[in-house]
Amino acid sequence: MKFRRILAAALGLALALSLTSCMNRGSGDLFALPEPPEDYQNLNAIISEIRTTIGGESIAPQSGSNTQTVQLQDLDGDGVQESAVAFFRVAGAERPLKIYVFRLREDDTYEQRCVIEGVGSAIASVAYEDVGGSGAKEVVVSWQISATDHALGAYSLDDVEGIELLWVDSYTRFRLADLDSDGAKELVALTLQTGEEGISRADFYDYDGAVLELKSTAPLTAGINEIRILRGGNLMDMTPAIFVTSSFPESSDQVVDILACRDGALTNLTYNSDTLRSEETIRTYTSVSGTDIDRDGVMEIPRPVQVPRAMGSTGDFWLLDWRQFDLRGRPHSVMTTYHTTTDGWYFVIPEEWVDRLTISRKDSTTSDERAILFCLYEGEEQPARPFMAIYKLTGTTQQSRAGQGNRQPLLSDTSATYVYELFPEVLDTGLTKEGIQQRFHLIRTEWSTEN
């Protein structure tokens, strides 16, 4: 692919330059610098000429999944990266931010296609998506007006300039998703109202043949002050939705607003119009966020359930009841887990354990052996009796300690060994070794580059 050729050439050139700084250049052609591809040289020359002509500097979008100063893109949707996009800032200009779009010609040289100009101090982010349904991609730009204010624009491309399809003066976050399943992406702009001005909202924009038009608006939970996670996913019937996780200013609680198209309009499925909040998804325990926990293509949201304390227990432990939601905002439980984010693993809890379970810790003083004890709960005035333990072993002796007693292997990674031990005299779990291993999972760090 052309992108790989350019990337390889750039890396090779950088490596060669570093080598020549410490090697004898008198060794003939052995250490001659590789020549970059002609299309790369041509594009670099054009960008340099534009930078000189406009008196600007090259910049890069500050966040999102596209943060290079020059980006190769397939804007016509044919599967070939035929376009290059470069970003500039011209100090003192009326519209100081400029996005140049170049097109690769058949002779492997680039020509300028069009320019998108904007106001502000920086380009916060850029996305390329098909919002018109033609198969070609439009350009969605977040313009940073100030440290706290952003404007949002969407542009289709002709051979002169970017044609503005949308302009939003101020917003907090946005997400592109095909919520009405018509093959094109719609745009949802989220705006927080942290004072007395009104309730926070989500505005739904859809292409009407000429522009992205505001079609409907849905409220967000009242009182939120920060959107923490913005993620796409599916409801139970595979209807696409947007899951908005937000926090409150005076507590550690978080809430998930679930946005989807219902009866042709964007709807907050979990919003309670009496309390002005998504009561079903407010939670205090916030260490674990929503995800497709069972890998069935449907998003699950965790509902924390505190386990009871037995005599002598210290600390609070929580099970997570993972729930899918339908298009009416009704929850449906699919599994229960215990997560320990400290140790980096979770375990799927058998249904018959839930009402008989309490949990405790038993860690070594040297911190190289950490254990979670699953215990039989027989009342708050009775001591908890462990029937299964899961250990995380680290350090130089982890392999020898993994074989102590009746410990059985779960898995190993580069930093730790995980084993379990059963105590059938307390409770016969009925689980086989394979069954326990299938229920044990490492917590994979999830990250998002959404705007």
C-alpha cells in the first residue's frame, strides 16, 4: 500500500540520518541514504511551498484518532488512499486555521484539491466519515476557539473549497454513528449546561440532501458536569446506540445515558422525566465501565451489588450485575462478575453463588502474593469460610509458589502468574478445572479516541 511505502521510507530515512551522524562517510556507497518514493517527495515539496507562500506553520489535530500533521485518506471510498490532508496555522490571518486536501494523480504526483479554513487557535480533532450516504467521506472538524470553547464544522469536498454542511457554535463532545441504519453516519453533538441555564442535551443532525440538519434533541441527566466516556454499541435487538458516561460535581457517582433513534427521533432511553436523570444507570462504584462483557455484540452496563459482610470482614466488595438494554430502556441481566481492578482480573460468578457469597482479601506482606477469597456467607455473626481462592503471584519465586498446596494454574502473562485453589470441605462448587479457567479473564485496558 502507498501509505506503507511512505511510512517505511520516512522511517528508513530517519534511521539512515541517525547512522550517518556516527559512521564514517568515506566508506563509499555502503551508507548512502535511501531515496523516498517520488510521490512522497512531490507531496513534501508542495507542502513546503504552501507553508512558505501562506507564511504559516504545520500543525496537527490535538486529539482523536487522526493526529498527524499530514494524513493519507481514502476520501472517495474506493479502498485506495488517494488523498492527503495537511494542516496549517497562519498567525494574524482572519481565518488562521487551514486544512489543505491533495489528490494523487495517475502519474503519482499530488495536486491541490481544496482548502477548508476555520477560526480559532488550534484544530482540536478531525474525522472522516460518510455523512451524505454517497460512499465518499466528508470532513468533520472540531475548531478550538479558546481553552474551553470549541466549534464544530462538517464539510463536503469539491475542487475549490470545503462546502459547509454543518456549523455548531459551541458543543462539549460529539459522536458520529449510523443510528438510523441508513448506511450513512449521523452526528450527535453533546452540550453540557452546568449552571442554571438549562438541562444538558444531545442534538441529532442528519443529512437532508444539502446540509446536516438538526432533526431532534434528547435531554441528558441533569446535574452532570463532565462527560467521561462516549462510546458506541448495540442494544439487545442490535439497534445502534450511543452510551454517554458522565460524572457529577459533588460526588463520585457516575451515570450512563443511552441514546438511540426511536420512532424517528433521538431518544434518551434511560431518562426519567420525573427525576430528570437516568436512574437505572446511576452507580457509586465506578471502577468498571460498560463494555461488551460477553462478546455477543451488545453493550452491557454494570450495576454494582455490594456483597454482605461476615463477622471479622473488613472492606467493601462488590459484584457486578451486567445488564443489556432494549429500545424501551428496560434492563435485562446477562451475567454477574467479580472484578478486581487492582489485580487486573475478573471472574464470572455462577448464578447459584450470588446469594451465598461474601468476599475477602489475603495478601502477603511483601505484596508478591495477592489473593481474593470467595467465601460462604452464613450470616453477619458467623465467620466467612473460603471455598475458593484466586492468587496473583509476582516476583522471582512465582513459579515455585504456583505449585504450593492444591493450587491449580489459570494463566500467566509477562508480569504475573495466576492460580486458584479449591476448598471442597466448605463447598463443592461443582466446577471443573476447565470451567474455572473459562470463567477467569484478565481485564484488558480499553481506551477511546472519540472526541
